[in-house]
Amino acid sequence: MKYWLLAAENKTSAYELSRESSQTDEGWDSSLSTVTYLGVEEGDAVLMWRRGRGGGVVALGEIASTTPVESGTIEWSLARLMERGSDESSRPYERVRLFFEKLSFAAPVSVHALRASGLDHVVKRARTATEGRQLVAVDLTDQQWSELNQLVERTQAPDDMPTAWNIPPGAVVKRSELHDVYGGSSRLTVGASARTPNAFLFLDLAITGELIPRWEGPVLIAPGQSQWGSGVSYDNLAALAHRRRGVPLRVFVAHGSESLYLGEFAIDPESPVERWVDTGERDIRSSSSRRPHMVTTRTPLFRLSQLNGVMMPTDCLDAFRNASRFSLRLHPAGDQPAAIAIRKLLTILETEPATAASLGELDEAQLLATLVQRARRQADLDELRVAVEDPKSSEGDLQRIVEQMTWIFGGEFLPGTVRRNLTLRDQLDLSLLRPDGTLHGVELKRANVERLVTGQRNHLIVGAEVNKAVGQAMNYLRELDEKRPQILVDLDIDCRRASMTVVIGHSRFVAADASREEIDEAIRTFNSYLTRVNVTTYGRLIENAQRSIDLTAPEA
């Protein structure tokens, strides 16, 4: 028997590849498969590896079946492309389906545990694997595979972030606290955690009709997120792709501002969706017509199996009334061990300067500072994401958040802001400085802009509100140019090469029937003809900031 390793897809590839691989929502396949020429056989053993902090071996399984891929087909061509353009056209490619029976998404076998068991070569092999359904051979004996199975069975869930999970099944938590700690949107039925390797699904027992959650034997039929359009929405993919990403699917019952945690579930790999239910119509106004355009919204009914936890209650009110409450808050004035330890450490550093100086020389101290900064930035970004996705958020609401996180605009600016009223008539939303003393202004507009882009014959162009915001930025720059000598003398700020960024809109609110990529392309084209002003959306700003945070995460 041969042994293989599969690297779980990361957040981005899981969403993008899954979306690209399914043009129709009815045919979405949550099972794992890949095309390879490596000569795998049915019954060969496979382990799944999840990268990043808190990663490790998260599932064990086998090759379920193999099917030859005909030479010259699209699938065959894509397989050759994935093999970096190999010119060995005679290779016998096969479509390989994998089945993972032993899941350990919430309690991965860590790098430390593998090395302690003499399986360090598995770690080294995993680090060479490409994320996203590409098999690599692993040199294991039958005895070592048996030891790996025992490790999976014995491994307990970690107690440190980002993989720590502190909520016991059957406990009730405030949903705001849940998302503050673990990330994700508080408005969605299903979604991915923004800060930890988890996916969330919230059930509403008060709902009626076809969408009511129910058990059918050992399978829980639960509704996902309402959506419209072809394919599967990003929100629903958080649940459907959780196996591919190697992360737990946590299921809650929602009631008001609280949520009852049921436990960990897994999507059915063979039949992930029972069916799709029509849930009404939505008015989508086209960019080229003022007439309302009604689209039908649909909701998937997921098929789930429960891995651990408590049963779904039949009476929601009684369940919440009798359940224990669990707080995720770390109160500085409380008697929790973490708070006490932190206060003791701060007291020592304040009273013993020599200790503080010695601590500063340790690599661990630098790592701690980096992790604290990263956690703080992630919390700020999550808060901004929630505010941006709220259609009622005003410019002032967004400005109060962004002015505390100027790092989001990149590392070329100094921390913090300078005074906003540099001229008598105008006031910048944010004033940033580069290290050479030159000024960069930021103009923040609403995220809820329906006509961010509009149709122009067969193309998209930016809407009137974007042009208005850019005109406002140009007027700011003209005033700064005219008052440059006075500002330089009075404030020691050089406005000669000042520039501006306009942040406006989000793709989720755009009325035009256009994808996020098409919206980004329209704005990119618009920017190419500007010199001192750059336009971006809140979605693009947040995505770039999240990528920057993710790059600072230590590797496993």
C-alpha cells in the first residue's frame, strides 16, 4: 500500500476554485478529487495537512476510486498545466476521488506531536506540498500509519489561538462576543471565521415552511444563506468547502442576540445539498435601465452529520432559558488567569527596567509584540468589515473606525495622522505623512453606493458619486498647492507632492449586474488616467489589509 499527502486548500483558493469548478448550484460537488499521473491505486492511504498556525494532520482516509482521463481533453490539459507544463504527453492521467473517514479538523496532530513520534519527515513533505488538491507521496510504513491513526484518536483540541475553541456544546454565548473573538459577520446565516480556522452555521428554529431545520434520521437538513444568481455564493461555500479547507463547521441555534452552540458538524461529501428552495424575489435595478429587475432568490438545504455535541432542541425558548451562559470576554478587572498574569508582567516591567531591557533582547519578545499587534489589527479590520457591510453605516461611522487604523493604507506612511484642517476652507478626512514629510490625504465616502459603476454601451464606467468624490479631492489638492508656502512654514508639512486616496463603495451594494472583478476593472481603468488621485473600494482596501495580516502569520 502506498501513502499520500494532500494539502488542504487555503481560504482564498477554496473559495475561488470551488466557485470556478461549479457553474451551476445544483451540481456542486463537495467531495475531494484530483487529477494525477503518480500511479495511485484504490485503497492507498491519504492524510490531509492544514497549513499555518494551529495546523497539522486534520484527516485520514484513502483513495476511493480512480478513473482514466482521456488524452487531449480539457481536464487532461489542465492537469498538464498544474504539472508546470510537463512535455511528457504520454503520461496516463487519472481522476482520483478521495474519501476521508477520520476527521480531526478541530484537533489537528501538530508538528510537535509528529516530531515527537519520529514522523518529522511527514512535516518536511507537507511543507513542499502545493495547496489545493495536489497529491504528494509520503514515505511511511504500515506501523507508522498505525501510529498516526492513534495520534489522531488521542490528540486533544489545542488551548491556544487561533485553533482554541472554548465554547462547550449546549452553552449559550452572545453572538457579538463570538464574532469579536473568532471573527466573521454577525448578519449572516453561514460564513467563514475571519480570524480562526472555523466555519459557522446559524439555525433559526422560528422559521416556518420548507426552511425549518429538521432531522431525517442521522442527517440534519439545515438551510444556508439566501442567494441569487448562478453558482454558489461565497457565504454558502464557507459550509460547502469546509472539508476541502480542513476546518470545523460549528453549528449554532440563533435566538435574538444569543446563540446556543450545538457542536461540530460535517457536510455530506456525496450529497451536500438536499435541494434548493425558492425563497422569493429581489429587486435588482440594472445599470442600463431604470426599470426594476426582479430576480429569484434561492436557499440551499445542507445535509449535515454531527460529529460531537448536543442534539438540536425542539423548544427554542426552553433550551435558551435552561442553558448555561458562557462569556468570551477578557475583563481587565476580572480574576481570570490571563488577566492576572498580564497585570503581573506589566508590574514587573514597570518596576524593574533591567528586566524590561533583557526582555527586549529576546526573540520571543519580538514575536509576542508581533502577535499582539497582529491580533489588534485583525480585531480592527473585523470591526471595519462589519461596519462596511452594514448598509446604514454613514461616512462618519466609517471614519471613526478608519482613523484608528491608518496602517490599512500601507507601510509607506507614518503611524497616526496629522491635523485635518490644513487650509481655512477645507478639511481632510485623514491626513497621512510619508517619512520624507510629504502629505497624503484620504477622503472617505459611504460604502453603500448603488451606482458605484454604471453601464456605458458594452462597458462599465464609474458612477456620478465617484466622479464627485474625485472632484472634491482635486479641489483639496488645488487648495494645498496654493497654500503650500504658508503650510510649510507654519506646520512643516510639504504639500508640493501631496496626493489623495478616495475610498468609496463596496461591490455588495452595487445595483448594476456586475461581478466584483468587473467593478474592480472599471475602477482600475479610471485610475489609470489619474495622476495624484487614486480611487479604491472598501472591499479592495479590506482585502489588501487582510492579505497583509495573513502574511505575518508564523508558518507551521
